[in-house]
Amino acid sequence: MAAAWETVVGLEVHLQLLTKSKMFCGCATTYGDTPNTHVCPVCLGLPGALPTPNEHAVRLAARAAFALGCTVRERSVFARKNYFYPDLPKGYQISQFEEPLATGGSLEIVSPERGPITVGITRLHIEEDAGKSFHDRVPGMTALDFNRSGVPLIEIVSEPDLRSPAEARSYLVALKQVMRYVEVSDCNMEEGSLRVDANVSVHRPGIPFGTRTEVKNMNSFSGVERALAFERDRHVAAVERGETVVQRTMTFDAGSGVVRPMRSKEQSHDYRYFPEPDLPPLVLTRAWLGDVKSSLPELPAAKRHRFMREYGLSAAEASVVGATRDIAEHFEAFAGAVGAAAEAGKEVWNWEANDVLTHSADGESIPAALAPPRVAELFGLVKRGAVSRQAARKVMADMLQHPEPPAELASRLGLMQVQDAGQIVTWVRETIAAHPAEVARYQAGEGKLMGFLVGQVMKRSQGKADPKAASAELARALRREGS
């Protein structure tokens, strides 16, 4: 049904900044504390209380803007966004409107349908968060927690460049990665530090965009994808029935997967924006902005391209070890410790992706016990033939519990490879004697059985035999058997 229609999606992403205090007062931003314990006259909107901007929050906002390639204004203006809601104690929110902090950036993503694309960033501005309403704490009443009121936010508004729910999800994954790389936000949707509103419309290719609706209350990336798919299909069905899509705000019910009307869609004039009278314009010097920009780390896209170039990785492989700063830095330090360049990059990648990362509790960080020098030492044992690859996995698991060098752990576990030629000859003879049928088939021309027989030697040795020595001795013994 939707194939003849083009979907258009633009996203508004709110990120809580990683500050210890709120945007305009000194109250703590700690998540999950006892309700209404981090409040003061400023964040409660009491008469006479005056806001003071948090410089670190401004620095983080500028850092985010530079990471997205935005132009950061030397002069921006705070504005009052007026609306009434129980968890907004002042009756307005301090935000930015006509003169935001930054405009005109972009984010590279990989679309599941279109491959690499660039999504434009319309604007990035600073604002304060509202409080939080709880409708299930007190029967028949709504409970209000103002601990979140005044927590610093940035809002990142994309251009309507996304063409499917899957692309919207890819954009959010990429944005989250960049924001975590530059340590602007932890982007935990579970705690509300990343929140998404989506504008969606449909139209026939080649004609103007259709009427859009805004979808709210999507609390996971999969939820965003499901909500947009439902709303897209609803738009298409309505238009094909000859109905008019009404511009309004919708809410997503994650339980049922249904998007329902919430209220009529507000226009900017509904909020009666005007410059915040209690705050002067935000003026940033070129030197200050230069310092912020120069402090940025290497960004994910640049790091992936460099890993591909320097270590001979594919785009998919570079994405795995470049997923987070912690993983990327571990991989690079590990590669450096073993002296790996392009010729050995794939081998180091294999260790990082298939061994080290299996011990990551969250898939985003590496345990301290697997520091690059320790993993490199274990890698060296395998390269020298002192420990088999299979045994190294057991040693790595033991490294999580014990601080001794990998060689000591391998010795204690009885996993050091046996180089004794006489012992290897014994294991080979026992293997040949135990598998006469397979030996006969091998000698009849089934060469693939060599792998099976080598595996049996390794099994008999409990992984202690040097695989190369075992394979060579087995080949010699089978030649003697067949002569």
C-alpha cells in the first residue's frame, strides 16, 4: 500500500546534558533521587528568583553543535516559551527561538534502504527541562516531581531528510553515538535523557509534502520505528480513502503499538515567544569557541575511515570496533601493543570483536581486567605457540578474576602447549588407534578428514598440543600407515 507513497520524517531530539547542576541554578541534576529534593526558588519559579546560566552546559551545547558540523553563533538569545502545564512551575520554559545557539549542521548515517546518506541539522538550541508528572503514584491524583525542572537540555532539529521509519532509527543510533563520543549526554532513553518527537507526512513522489503530524511518547528506538510505521500507514490509508490528514499531535501507546490523537498541533505563535527579560543575550568569544572546537575527539565517522585505511578493515568491521570511544581506544591500544598494522589488523580485530567484547557487560565498555597490555601479552603467547587459540579464551575468562600475568594463569590452568615431540607422537598414535575407520577413509582419498583427526589429537591432549606440531606429526604417521 505504502510503496507508491514517499514518507517524510523530521526528528526533534532532546538531550539532557552531562552537568552536575541545573541550567539556571545550582541544584543537582542527579537522576532517581527522592522527589522534590533538588529544588530552589529559581527552578520552582518563585517570585523574585533570577536565573544564572550554567557555563558548562553552554560549553557542552557548543561541543555538540561542533560535533554535528553546525555553525555556532557568537551571539544567541534566550526566549520564553509560554504554555501552561502542571509540571512547568513558571508557566513558561526558558528556551531559544529566533536566535538559537547553532544552525546548519549534518549527520552521516547508513540508511537500510538507500545506503550512506547525509541528514541535515536545521538548528541546535539550549533550553531547560520541565518537571515530571506521575499519574500512578496517588489514586485519583497526579503527583509532581520538580527535581527535573531546570535540568539543561539541547534540542537538535533535523531537516525532513529521512524517508522511512528505519532511517529514523538509524539517525538516532548515529546521533547517540556521536553525542556519547563527545561526552555531551549519556543518551539513556530509560532515564529520559534522550527524548524524541517525530514529524511525519506522506506524499506522492514529485508533488509537495503532505500535512504532517507530530508523534510523542516514544521511549525506545524500536518504539520510534513502530510508531512511525503505524502513523505512515494511517496517513496513506486516510488519503487513499479521500480523507484529509489533520495537523495535530499524536501519542504512541507502546503496549498496543497504536498512535492516537493527543491534541491539536501547536504553531510557534501559540507559545508567544519573546526574549527572556531576566537574561542578557548569550555572547561567546571566538577564542572561547575555538577552545571548545579544538577539544573535540576524533569523531566516529573519521575514526571508522581511519581504521579501514590503517588496519585494512571493512566498513562493517570498523563499525564494530568504533562503536564507542572505550571500545575504539581499547582496540587501538591493543593493536599498538602488538605492533599491528594493516597486515595484522584483521587478526587483532578478530580478538577484539570475538573475544574481548564477549566479556563486556553492556556492549559499550571493556572490563579493566582486560586492559590492552594484558590482552596483548596473551596474544603474544598464542603467536609464539605457547598457548592455543582455544586455550587463550579460557585464560581470558580467568583474567577477569585474577590479576596475575596471562602466562602464569595459563600455567596454573595447565593450558601451556606441550612442545615435547615424544608426547605429541603418543597422542597421535592413540588417535590413529582410536579411529581406524576415519584413518582408512582418509587414506582412501577423503582428505577433509585430516581436520577431524587433528581435532581428535587436540581433544586427547586437552588442548595442550601445539596444533602445527600435532598436524605435522599426524601427517607423517598417516603416510607411514599408508605405505
